[in-house]
Amino acid sequence: MQVIGSQRPYGLAKYLRGFGWEPVILTVSRRGSPPDGIMVISTDCTDRIAAIKKFAGFDPGEGLHQQMGIPVTKNFGYPTCRSKAFGAMRQVIAFPDAEIGWYGHAVEAASEFMNGGQIDAIISTSYPVTSHLIAKRLKQSHGIPWIADLRDLWTQNHHYRKIWPVRFLERSLELKTLSCADALVTISQPLADTLKCLHTGRQVRCITNGYDPDDYKEAAPTLTEKFSITYTGRLYNGLRDPSMLLEATAKLLNEKRMDRAKIEIAFYGPSEGWLTADIIKYGLEDIARDYGPVPREIAIRKQKESQLLLLLLLNDAGERGVYTGKLFEYLGARRPILATGRADSIVRDLLAGTGAGRFAENSRQMESVLLGYYREFTSKGEIAYHANGTIEDYSYKSIAGQYSGLLNEVAENRRH
């Protein structure tokens, strides 16, 4: 059984069947479509955040920022007293996360199903961390082995920002909850090491994210005629910041080392006003464009036809051990990746090991890498893809194989 809410668990559910496991997905009704043939238990989720908005006199169906007239800027927080108070209230009422209103519905629906059917193991995956609370309750009620999958760390997440009483209570909740799990899983070895420091004596495994090969099985479209650089996904209020690329591009254009008529930079994802402002700031209005969100199938096509794919990572110590899900999508698209971030990032090691792209730590490196790719494009008409066969290790078919081994292990331990 999987308690889920992301591409990773859907990918696992799809391919675990090939390893002798028949998944049953427990999810909130509003989640996306599951793989064909997979049994799904959909439940309601009481929206506590909407209730808070209504209590505070806001429209529950509209974004708070817009209603309060607060512009979305880079690294946006809660700049006013009113919004800070709302944020603190949200942390308390929607504790430990916004999906806590799912707990009762999920436990009831899953228990009803499990009373009448055979379930051999549970996988819960976060975010939301509420999924782990549900899984703990089901394990205790039915005596079934449980694997807690943390795509992002819980209170050890470097983006974790909550008021101090909530931090204290949530750290205790994490320790109490995950102590009942038969195994903990996270997506990189550095994160696994961090997890072990808090959950001492627990079995912690590293199983990376991946890509679904079926998303990329169609023949690749013709590559763009221009030197195209494409980013697909969210920018998280500037936490994923393309300014290093924009600055390097503007500099190389001003120095006449690149021809602006041959270049295009495209962003596909939720629009953020600061991005257009930055494009204008660097004088790239005729080259770079924010296209806004597009359907997933279009985003994948844009990835596959682009000369380069842009991967943006934070230059932050906490990002060193983070593999973003976008990285694995880009591996599936089989186009060269241009990544930015810390020099000690594990993404840098993965790109070097697979040959899937290059990494730029600072502006000088960005200029050098960008110019190298541009010269290859102008001399050959396209940028060649040089990744080796190890990228297959990151397909969800391979990831499901690793997970099936762990499932077999915890199920066998239960029988003994």
C-alpha cells in the first residue's frame, strides 16, 4: 500500500508490479491520474488552511498574497505583521502540515480496505508528512511492516522555517513517528547520513528519484534551429534563480562573442513577475521569455527539442545533498544539462559520472561553459548528447527494482 502525493510514488507503483508487488494507492481525491490498472483509494481532505482564510476574512479559494496586495518577489517571505501572524497561525492550526485534514479520512478508508484484503507492506512518502502519521497508525492497528520514504527531510530540511514552539513539537513528533518504521528511505546518501544522525540506530537507505521511461518513449522531435536553453518547472520565488545565466548571456552578447539572433532562452512554469523584470534588467527581452505553465506533455516535448536544459540549484550548504526531481526528468529527455549551484553538490558528481551535462559554480564558469556549448552549436549545428548508459540506473523501472528488494526484506523480517 502506498500513501502518496508525487511523481516518485506513482512511478514506483507503475513498475513495482514487474517485481511481484501489486500496489494499492491511498491518496487525496484531487491528486493526478494513477498508472493504468493500479487500484486507487481516493479520500476527502478537510482543508484547514481554507478555514483559516475564511476566519480571517479572506476568500478561501484565492491566494493570500494576491488578496493582501503583497507582490511576489525573489526569496519572498512574510514581510508584514499581518502576514507573519497568519503564517504563525497556519503553522499551529495546520500542524504538522497543510494535509493534516486528510488524516482521519485516510485512516478510515485504509482500515476498511485492509480489514477485507491482504496488505503485506506499507510505503508512506513525504511531503506531506501527514502520510507518515497515517502509516504509523495503520502499522500499529494491523501489524504490517512500514517503510517511510522521505523525498525531502522532515524537520532537518534546510528550507524548514517555523516558529520555535512548533519546531520543538514537530521534532518530537518526527522522532516518535518514524521510530515505528521498519526502514527509512531518502533520495541521496548525504541526506541519508543526516537522517541517521537524528534517527540513531534506524535502518536508513538511499534510493534516488528517477524518471519514467514511458514519458520519453516517443521519437525525439527535431532540435531547435537556435541555440536554445530551456527551463521547465517552478522557480520558488527566486530560490531557483537564473540570474547567473542571464548575466553571462548579456556579457557574452555585449562582447560580441555570441550572436543574439541565434539564441533563445525559455522558461516554462508558474510565472513570477521578478523573472520578467530580470530579463529586462539584462536587456534580453528579444532572447529570453517566460511562457508560463504548460501541460506536462508539452514541457517534455520542449525538453527533448532544446539544445540545452537549464538546472537551477541553490548555492546553499543545505543543497549539497539534494537531487531535484527536475534533474531526473532532464536525464529522461536525453539532452545536455547546464547546471548551477555549489561546487560540492552531488548533482555535479552525477553529471560528471553520467556525462549528461556540465556544471557552473560561479559567473566565470558559467561564461566558459556557455561559450563552449555555443561554439559547438555554431560549428556543428547542434549540441551533441554524450551521456553514457548509467542514466538507465535512474529510470523508475530500476528504482522500483531497488525498492522491491527492500519490500521483500521487511516483509520477510515480519514473517520471522
